[in-house]
Amino acid sequence: MDLQKIKTNEASAPGQGEKYLAFTLGEQEFGINLLKVKEIISLVEITHVPHTPRYVKGIINLRGNIVPVIDLRTKLGMEEVPYNERTCIIVITNPSNIHDAPLSIAVDFVAEVLPIPDENISDAPKMGSGFDSTYIRGIAKLNKSIKILLNIDKVLRDAECLDLAEQFMEAMA
């Protein structure tokens, strides 16, 4: 998928909201701001790295760059499933700019790029003290579907993810 072309040709008009990359994890539909997506690649061989958090699937070699792969299902507390031919890796622009270290997320399936008008986005739900909505930017209502819009910076900004990215960048130096 040529994101540069999509980002250039489909720039949002003022007041029309932002563009989101829609993907699935199980039966649930999610979206992340398209500006946070560097590229999307098919599943490639992932090298396991010992003694990393459970949600870190390992690392990939992306054109000479070592990129950690975060299993988004596991990171969000969902059931872990084996990867298949529809599994994609989304390379994310670094949320912290630490050494410009890249990070990526593995998702079940990348569906499409959607413009989502601001009026179709509700705040994250308040579901009591046991519910952590830190990672949720909002809920988008589109026709008959609902998409959970993630704040991918917050998902990947926790100390473990950032430390991991920084360690790999230092190892490459």
C-alpha cells in the first residue's frame, strides 16, 4: 500500500476530520491516525528476542533497520492467535523521537483508509474504575459499524516500548 500517495492525494479538507487506517483485531475494528503510519508491510520473518515483554513478538529487518514488532492484540489484553497470510505489520512514526527509533505493530488485517468526520467521533467511554481508556482516542460511528480509534502514541509510549526501541537503536550504532 503506497501511503505517501494516499497521504498526498487524499489530504483532508478543513472541517472534514482526519484520515484513519482501519484494521481488525479479531472481530473488533480499530483505527489509527494515518499521519502516524510510516508504512504497511506483509508479514515477514520475526526474530524472537529473549527476555522481552510478552507483547513483543521480536524484531524484523526492514531494509537494514532493526524494527521491534509489538503484537497489538497482546498489548491490548486480547487473546493471542497465530499469525496468518492476512496478518500485517504497520510501521509507526516514532511517538517520542528517541533516536528516531522505529516501532511496529502486528495486526490481524489492514482494511482501508477512511476519512472520519469529527462529528462522528465520540470521547472514550467512561466504564468505571476497572476500565483503562488511556489508549483510546475516541469511538467512531460510521454507518452501521463502530471503530475504536487508538491513540497509538500512548500505546507505544510506555517505558517498556520506548526502552526497547532505544536499546535496538543503540545496538545498531
